[in-house]
Amino acid sequence: LGGIPGGQGLDCLQSPNQGGPITSCGAGCACTPESAAAVAGPGTPQELRFSIAGAVFDGLGNSNRFDLVLTNQSAYTPWESDKNGRQFASGQTTPFAGVSMFADTEVDFRINFYDPGTNDPFVVNDDFVLCFYDMDAGVPLIVDDFNGPKSLVETLTICGWENYIHQGRVTVTDPSPPFATQLVLDAMCPNIDVSAYLDITEFQNPNNPSETCISVVGLESGRGSDNPQTRESVILDACQDYDICPADGLSGADRAQTGDDSFTCTPGSTVAAAGEFPAGQLEPGLREQPFRWTVTKFICLQYSGGRDQLDFTYKVSTSRTGQFGRNFLVSGFAVDTPCIAALSPPPLPPPPSPPPNISPNTPPPPPPPPPPSP
């Protein structure tokens, strides 16, 4: 991404405890996402291009595919630039695009849709949804001050959307929402309260009064181990699982530097937010950890068709030491299969009723009797 051009002398493999990206190469350096040990050479496009990131299907098996290209529109500094690009977990590519940001920075980003391998705009004519995941914060700014302000708080500001959806929000003002919106609404759980995890504020766009914007602030501390790695990590198969007390009667744990987030309950009983991921969960870091540490920290925005780009601003607040940073995750939310079954033809109308069966030899009915004499 722009702001950290190619250079020499960068060690992309250093630990975050060693101070973050080395910029002793002068103008600044960056890692390419293909190799954590490689350095982006001069002239490298200042963008993150996700090839064939999406497709628009016509329901009959035909598709138009497109690239998603992320660029910064203001100064950008990563924390660990080798975290930029497609995310990997358990040896598999995840559906998330990741971007690393240094502490105490705020960046304007733009997402463009292009025809594959080109910079020719690709217009998505149908409604679509874009989601931001793992919005959280770091340790308290003051050691052990768990009720005070937190470090490395993530804030998303975005405008121009039609609807926003998150866990607990299962309806929108539109009584007949678009398919893209309804798809996400159907996956949300009404019993999940995200108010302790996301501070969501709507406001009018000062530069375009016809647009509504939204500010989303991560409120609770998080760790890399509780990051989602698949969309299924934040979508529950059964909403009631979110409130089922674990078999050992303990939900959560003392998370040391970020505080104690645990409580006891009667195993198998229904207690708000007590549920945990199963022991066989794909992501090792999520196994037997509370759902509330992961599924409450994402938001999805639905856009009307006719777009080939969108803008947003992302901010990471300061840290205790002026070092470190955070990664944000973004992806679409779409149907799992490219084809929609062809609609059955409408039923044929019933045949007309046959006329009355009157024989030509049937005598006519007798006339009615005359009225009685006065």
C-alpha cells in the first residue's frame, strides 16, 4: 500500500516485540504478501489486489468475475506489512482480506472492483454486502486499569450504505429488504447483544447530506487467538448455543493483561452469553472459548447495485508504548453456491367448466302456478 514504498534492509519476520517494521532503508520498506522475507521493489503498485475476489452469477451457471483492489487515499503505515493480503489459517486460505495498521494512525481507504487483471472498472449491478470482522481493542492504556480507556481501539467510519447488519439485528426498516440483506439477516441471532462490544453511531454525511454514515468502535479487548478464520466462526448453527452454560460450569477466563472475563453457571443451563465454541472447532484458538469473544465483533454493510467502488476510514488508537498495531479483516457475504435453481413454470390454468348438459328432447320445466285469486 502507498506510504511505505519498496526499499532495502527490511526484516519482515521480526517479532512485534522488536519494534515493528524497520524503516532504516530510508524512504521506508514493505513486505510483499507472497513472501514474508521479500521486499517490494521500486515501482511496485501501491495497492492490495485480490484476484478473482468475487463473481456475479446469473443463476444459470454463468458468471462475471472481478478483482477487488484496496488502496490508501491518505498516509498509511503498517505495523506488520507481511500481514497484508489474503489471510491463512491451519494451512488454508481464509475468505478474509487483512490489512495491518500501526498504532495511532487513521487512514482513508478505497475499494475498487476491476475486470480481472486490469484497471477497467467492474460495476456490480446487484446489491451486495461487505463485512468488517474482529473489531476490538487492546490492553488498558494504564496497566491494570480495566475500567479506564483501552489502547489500540479500532474504529470504522463508512458512508453510502443502505442497511447495516450485525448479530442481534434481525430486521431493518425496509419491510422487503433486498436478497443480499435478507441473506445476512437470516444468519443473525436475535439473542446476541453486541452493545458491550460495538459502539455503533449513525450520522449524516457532512459532505453529502443525502447520505447516512456509521461509526463503529470496538469496545472489548481481543487477542489474535480469538480472531475468526472463516465466516462460519461468527455464524452459529443454533442461536440457543450462545446462551448454554459449558459442561464444566465456567464460561470464559482470566485474560491477564486484559482482565478477568469469566463467570460460573450451572452446566447446561441457559445463561446469557455463556456458550462456548466446541472442542472440535476448526480454529484451535477458538476451541472451548466463549462465543462472545468472537461472534459479537463484526458488522456488515449492504450496498445498492451500480457501484464499482466504495470508501471507508479506519483508525487505530494509541498504545502504551507508541508501538504495536492491529489488523482489520474484510470480506463479502454471499451465497455458497453459484447457481440458483431454475424457477418452475407457473401451473397451467384449469380448463373451463363444461356447459350444462341439456338434452334437446328434454321438455321445458312447467310454468309457475298462477297467483291465488283475491
